[in-house]
Amino acid sequence: MKDRIIQIMQKEGLSNAEFAEKIGISTSSLSHIFNGRNKPSLDVVMRIHKACPYVNLEWLLYGEGEMEDEFSEKERGITSHFT
């Protein structure tokens, strides 16, 4: 999963410190994930998804599918009213 988090950071164009701040965790917590000391908690995964809602959770968690969700949260709300 750490490789997929790095891909999100690259897409966002953020450094480790900037990404950690964006998702609301400490830089050291992010470093611990990257160096293998800790695995990302559910809280970290949800923070990433909240900060970057285009990220497909199945891709982030399991590496399945594409990085970007087919529909953003906003588009889902709009299309659900018309279906």
C-alpha cells in the first residue's frame, strides 16, 4: 500500500511533509509507513480518501482497479438523482 500512497503524493505534487499535513497526520507517522515500521491504519486510509476523494478505495487497499474512481463523490450524488 505504501507504493500506492507514494503514487497519490506524486499525483498531488506534494512532499512527504505536505502530504502528511494534508491528511492530518505527523510526518514521522508517514515516514514509519514508508520505511515499513508501521502499516497504514484504517484511520490513515480514510484520511487519505477524505483528502483525495477521487482515489478508488479498492485500488488503495488491494491494488485492484484504477487509482481514480470512475465517479467522484460529487458526481455520484448528482447521477443518483437521475437514475
